Amino acid sequence: MVVNFKTKQTQVSWYPDRTNIEEIKTAIANAGFDADDVTANPDTYKKLPICCKKIEDGGGPQPKKKE
């Protein structure tokens, strides 16, 4: 799996004789993230750290705290 934080995209390779794209999307959604046409599990999404949430929900990079 390759994650590109700048483009907000992930590239996944898999063995087609062991799983399929719909199962992968479901696993991603169950982890709290949208995967194309499969939306995130709402309860899991609520538990994500703020940095992992959508910008419209207050997520994304947070300002650094001054010491």
C-alpha cells in the first residue's frame, strides 16, 4: 500500500484470488474513511483523531502549539 498525503490518495495492490475491490473498500470504510462510493462507518469516523478527519469537520493539519 502506498499513501500520498499531498494528493490524499492511497494505492493498494492485492491478490485477486484472495479478495476483491469491494471488500477492500468495505475494510477502508470500516476503518473510518471514505473509499470511492463506500462511505466511512460513522461510529468509527467519530473515533478518528482530529488530524484524520475531513477539513469540513475540523480535521486536517492542526496549528502547532506554542511552547
